[in-house]
Amino acid sequence: MILMDDLHVPEANLLPNVEGFRGPFGCLNNARYGIAWGAMGAAEACLQIARQYTLDRKQFKRPLAANQLIQKKFADAQTDIALGLQACLQVGRLKDRKLHTPEMISLIKRNNSGKALDIARNMRDVLGGNGISDEYHVIRHSMNLEAVNTYEGTHDIHALILGRAITGIPAFAN
């Protein structure tokens, strides 16, 4: 633990227009906002890789992409990606007008990280044994998304932030 008593920081070294934890939390929220976009980018890459793989790979003289279950997984992935990107875009527009809240950013970070991880897992499954091969990069995105789901606040931590916003009661108080 680092403890600093009676520490003086010269005014020239202070962050402008920042009091208390507003500066660090502002940085965290900006990072979380970027993570929400990045998670959707990784999900899109996984979908594109799986789509191309299933179009190229033949089974019983038909592309794997002709199977209903694979098409359903693709449709689900595309839906989640489109909704996640639209949420990021809307929060971005609100950020530009200074009308966003930290809870909005928690919502998109939580949603997009979780959905992207689910998409990566499903696309890995679509590739079968090749889904764990680094040749197709889906496993790399999956591993990265496991980390993304954890840093800058886990899925559950963001649920607590949202729960506080919904109920007005902090579940993580003293």
C-alpha cells in the first residue's frame, strides 16, 4: 500500500478542471467506451472468418454454410453486432453533446464484451477442430475477448453499476 500524508502537488501539475476521482474515472470511462467498440470489431472479424471458412469448406458436396444451424449462428451474431455498434454510435453522439452518463458506458461495455465473447465462442464452434487453430485467428480473438471481458470492470461489476442506477441503491456499499 502506498500512503501519502500531507502531500503537496504544485498547481502546475494538477489536472485542469478536475476534482477528486473525476479525472481517473473519466479516463476509465473513455477506455471503456473504446473497449465497447473494439469488442464489436473482434466479433465482426470472427464472423467474417467463420463465414468464409464455411463457404469454402465442403461436406457431402455442399458448403458448410448451407446448414441451418450455421446460418442461425451467423444471423444471431450479425444481429448482436449490429445492435452493439448502434449502441456505441448512440452513446458516442451523446458523448459529443456531453449528455452521456457513466452508466451508459457501463451498459455498452458490459453488453458488447459479453456478446462479442459469445460470438467468438460460437464462431470457434462453427470452425470445428480448426476453431482452435491459430491459422484462422478466431481462437486469438476469443482469448483476447476473455481478457476484455475482465479488464476495465467485469461483467458483474458493470451489473452492479447498472443495478445502482436502476434502484438507486448501491449493492457494493460499506
